[in-house]
Amino acid sequence: MNPKLLKFIILMTIIVVLIWIAGEIVIIAFLGLSGVASIVWSIAMIIVAISLSLYKSLGNDKDKNDRNW
């Protein structure tokens, strides 16, 4: 695995977890919403994290494996 890609995935995971925790605090403490809002927030954060990771990794593979046949 490319070291730059690994660094990106690790840093992105840390940032996504921090944003997720901040969102949970806002949902529960400040907005006073129910558990459904927390579930929706968690699912949205998982989808964003997976999408960013796939976009970055597939984009790198496409550039690396380009061959002139």
C-alpha cells in the first residue's frame, strides 16, 4: 500500500471520528434530539468516510496503473 494513501486514511479516520463525536455532542446536549438523529448522523458519517476513502484510493490506483499499450 502506498505510504501517502495510508497516511491519508489514518488522518481522515481521526478527523471523521472527531467530527462524529462533536456532532453527537451537539445532537444530544444542545439540540436535545432523540436517538434516531444519532443513528442518522452515525450512518451519514460512515458513508462520508467510506466514500472519501474509496475516491482517494481508486483515484490513486487509476493513475498508477495507467499503461500505454
